[in-house]
Amino acid sequence: MNSSKVIFINYFCIAQPFFMNLITNLKQSTANCIQQLYGVQIQPEQVLVNATKPEFEGDYTIVLFAFVKQLGKSPDTLGNELGAAMIADMQGVLTNYNIVKGFLNFTISNAFWFDFIKNATPNNLLSTTSTPKKIMVEYSSPNTNKPLHLGHLRNNFLGWSIAEILKLQGNEVVKTCIVNDRGIHICKSMIAWQLFANGATPADTNQKGDHFVGDYYVKYNDAYKAQVAELVAGGMTQEQAEKEAPIQKGAQEMLLKWEQGDAATMDLWKRMNSWVYEGFDTTYKKIGSDFVKTYYESNTYLLGKELVEQGLNKKVFYQKEDSSVWIDLTGDGLDEKIVRRKDGTSVYITQDIGLAQVKQKEFNTDASIYVVGDEQNYHFKVLKLICQKLQLPAADGIYHLSYGMVELPTGKMKSREGTVVDADDLVEAMIQISKEKTESLGKVSEFKEAQLTALYNTIGLGALKFFLLRVDPKKKMIFNPEESIDFHGFTGPFIQYTHARIKSILRKTGTDISLTVSELLPLEKGLAIELSNFQAVINEAAETLDPSKVAIYTFNLAKLFNSFYNELSIANAESEDKKNLRIQLGILTAATLQKGMRALGIEVPEQM
RNA sequence: GGUUCGGUAGCUCAGCUGGAUAGAGCGUCAUCCUUCUAAGAUGAGGGCCAUUGGUUCGAAUCCAAUCCGAAUCACCA
């Protein structure tokens, strides 16, 4: 069992494209023909259908080895009998077959692909599922003591993209955010502000609010380290000094006051958080994150207490002598886990159980996806298990979309040590680079200032988003700030460029066309085949919650189009028929690139 | 120590429900703008798919063991 291959949702009826699904039909036909020829029952799913390798003749290949033994036929005999039977079975679709060492290659008829090209439109390339679900995607989860960094960007882009992909299938998606706005770390920046700010505000220093507050979090840590060093120099042990540092004690007192609802503390807390939220809003707007509902931990941290009582009654939980409450998960291969402290307060897992129930009551979703880093894999495993044992209605719908950390070549990012790649800085840098590149190419000289600004944003963010989404979410990734993110090759701008290039051609040729049958050249057919795969890619990305599948697909499609573009002229095609056919392929490719990139949260320009 | 996830070209990554000669991008080298946008295309070079054993007609892919790296196993969140 490999948990990394867990399928998010198995749709009873997944979205099917408007055209006949060739692969499904090939499998079915194989099973039918084997039944007819040899009277042996085979499940269509057992049949392996691949795209034929370019060095062989054909479009799709059926692998015969699996049946050779079962049917007691040589690969050649089986191939010939099956090939002939299937061509009769799928008349008009299959035209030819050949056999190479147990691989049965079929050529699909020109008419089939032409029909696909003719009937496809930007609007029917994707169709929606007949069994839509209501799905919550919780992502972003910022802390209010520091600004967003590169890791948050991966989270935000992933969450957004997953939501878009699920929407493409016709599901209803509810995007939510849980803000970690309380706790000792928040008090640390608060006390540092009290000590060092002299009443300064973000407006005074002309800073974004989240950065302003983040600076005090760093100042706290600097002061803390200095105090500890001083105490150690005065003869204390390191351990003692870490406990006794005055600023640390101050933060703890402040947390106590906060929990007691002390007016002055609450005022300061609200004030500083409002600065941070202002900063976050700017960033979210810039990167395109939004939420239907934002939950605040200051409101949710006491949740789950009732559920502890229920759990005790149901004997899911048990109480220790010191009156703390636990659950024993050793039977499930995990540990014992505390769910309520001896003083009666909730722990992290308890509030999450409570929050899961609150969200379920408020939105009544079929599933809830938590976009959270892989360091919390264990936590979410436990969360789901406890919810299931409590028989909460939300339990089975909990999915943890676990993603790997973004690391620097020097190792993990640490905000306390200042080794973080700041989200705002990085976004700005990307936009700046896209500006420089665009200017040096000089292709948009007629653009007005506002158009240029929009274009730089589109390209800069496109490069950044694509960079973070093109790799498998569950893998950790390394970001090297020394090497800027690329604009060539397997990148967002490459695909944006291909789209703009197609649009440029279509502006010249017009799109008012009527199609008449013509022979398809290999590159034309190749594009048609790739376009016909779009729905399957979206389905797979949704089932595995993996946007990188879409990134890879859009890249391959763009690459294929660029080869096509290089070899064949559209505007000056050999004949009017060819010209119209290629215009149609251009329309479909541009639309597919646009939708695919949209699913990654990336816009594509008309011109660049 | 237990659990989980990784190890594929110099670098960053695909491929992993077993199938034909393991693929991209970057970087390197070489071609192609008087012809629809060169942020492009074409080609060359680059590999003991961590190691060993097993299953199979067939293994990067499945199984077992080993080595290396990461995360986690808090009355922090």
C-alpha cells in the first residue's frame, strides 16, 4: 500500500468529454472481440492501451502479452485475429493495424480526428460531472506575527488551483482560511512593540502592516538571545537563562492577560492584528487568493470541549488520574494522544475537531480538503481517525492535501533567523524581471501604461505560480534565490507566449471559418490527439489533487503547437481547407491553454 | 527506536495501476528570423533509474533487505 497514491474522490460518474472516449472504447472492443473469438471473458479494465511510440506506425497500442498465456495463442496469431476483428467492430474508427513483438498498433481513421476537430469548441472541450459535490478547500493558514513567505505562496497557489480544478469538473467549492491569530508567538511581537516601538505605527514608518509587525517579532528574538547570553555570562545555566529571560516572561504574562480578556492587552492585540490584516489583504489581492469564509483561531480555540464530553460518554476517550483526557490510538498503529489538558483547556487537536464540526454545520460539504504542509501528516491522520471514532458526519470527508516544504540550498527557511524568502519581495522581483524582459523584446510598444502594468503582473506571477505548481505537491522543493526563476522552457511565460502567439495569428486570419474534410498531416493529428486528452488530465488532477498534472499537460500542448507552428503555415497554408483546419486547431489550442493555465491560477495575455 | 515520505542526466524535475531504445526543461555545443511573435524551433552531448536479492515472458515501476536524506512521534500551534 502506498499512501501517496490515495485517490481523493472516485466519482461514480466522472466527467466525460463530448466526443467518444477512444481509449474506453478500445478497451471495451478488445474485451468484446476476445469474447467472440475465443469465448473468454476479459474485463475491459484489464486491457492496457498506450499511445503508440513515435517510431512505430499507429496511434494507439494494445499490449497483448497479458492475454497470450491465458488464450494459448502466439502473439502474432492473437494480434492478427484480434486486429481484424476489432477493425470490423470499430468500423470507421480503426483503419489499420500492425503487430510488433506482441504490441498491437492501431491507426485511427482520419475521419475520426477530423470529426473531433470539427465538432470541438472552446466550450465543449470540458464537460461537467453528473454527480457534483460540495467541497471545502482550506488553505493559506497564516500567522499574524509575521508576513507571508515562499512556503505560504506554495500553499496559496496549491489551494487556489485545486479549487479551480474541482470547479472545472462542475463541483461547488468553498474556499476557507484559518488564521492563527493568538498564542505566545503573537504575544512576542506585541511585547517587542511595547518595548521598542515608542508608539510607532506602519503609517509612521511607511511599511506594510504585516512587515512592520514581523520586524518586531525578529526584534523580540534578538532581545531574547541577548538577554539569555547576558544571564549566562552572569553565571546562569543556558536552560535557566532561557526560562528567566525577562522578555520571555513578559510574553508569557501577556498571554495570560490576553486569556483573561484584559482590556489594554486586547486593544493592543486588535490594533496590531489589524495592521497585519491590512498587509495580508494587499498580498492576497496581488497573488489572487480569496476566501468565502475566514475563521480565526481566537474564536475557535475553545471549540471541541463538548465533543470531549461526548467522547467520554461514548468511551472513545478516557480520563487519567490527573483528570486530563486521552485517546488510545495504539490499536491503529499510532500513539496515545491528549485531547484535553488537566486544567480543562483544549489542545490543538481538540480545536481542530471542533472546527471540523463547525464547518460541517455551516456549509454541509461532502468533503473538506486541508492544504497544510507535510510536517503535519501525523496530526491530520490523528484528526481524521478521532473524528471517525466520534462518528462525526464530517469525518470521512477529511482529506489532507500534504505538500512538501520549500527549502533553500542552505536548508530550511527560518523566520526567526531571517533566512526566509519574503512573499511580497519575491512577487515584486518577478514582476520587475518580467518588465525588463518585456521591454528588451520591445513587442508591446503600443501598450498604454495600465496595460503594461497588467502584463508585467500577469507574466511575473505566471512564472512564479507555474514554478511552484509544476512539481508534485507532496515533494519538497528547493528554491535557489541566487538563480532567478526562468522564463524559458518548462515555465509559465513559455505557455503564455504560445497563447499570445496563437492569438496574434488569429487576429490576422480571423476566426470565421467553415471546415471541409481534408487529410490530416502528422502534426495536425498530433495536436488533435493532445487536445482530446484535456478532460482526462483534468479528471486525473482532480482525483489525485495534483495541479502539476495540468502544468505538465499545458506545457506539452504548447510545445507541440510550437513545433506545428514552425513546420506549417497557418495564414499562408497550402489551401483554403488547410488554412481553416489550422485556424480551428489554433482556436482550440489557445482555449485549452487558457483553461489549463486558469486552473493553475495563471492568466494568459492576448499579446506579449 | 517506531511511523511516514523521498533517492532517476551536471542542476531542477517527469515517468511508478509492470510493457517497445528511460523523457523534459535549464546549462553546454551546433543550426534556423526578408515568410503567421526567436519568451520559439531543430539537432548533438549527457544515465550502473541509491545498493543487493526476489517475483515475471518483461522491473525505474511490484516485494524484501540494506545505505543515504527529510518529516513526525509535545499538556506548541
